[in-house]
Amino acid sequence: MEDPTTFSYHVLKALRERIELVEQNILEGSTKDYASYQKLVGELTGLRFCEGEIRDILKKIEVE
């Protein structure tokens, strides 16, 4: 198994790809209704939160 830092960077990459996809869907207006839009915004908020938490943890590990 890979070391935790490498694994974290793979997770960050996957999160970034999903964030970009969700952002693209929102910006293109491809949602069918307001409820779908709200769902995407909620997902985007959660993804960004996770990305930030992982980045913060990685920064702490790098400092140590």
C-alpha cells in the first residue's frame, strides 16, 4: 500500500476533478430545476470542505 501522503494526493486529485465537473455543470446551467441546482451547490460545498481539510492535514504533516 502507498504511504498516507501519496494516498492523500490521489484523493485530492479525485476531489479536484469532481469539483471541476460540478462547477462546470453549475456554470453551464445544466440543472433542470432549482432543487438540482441546490443539490450541486451542496455537493460543491462539501467537496471544497473535504479538500480544505485534507490540505490542512498535509500541511501539518509537512511541517512536522
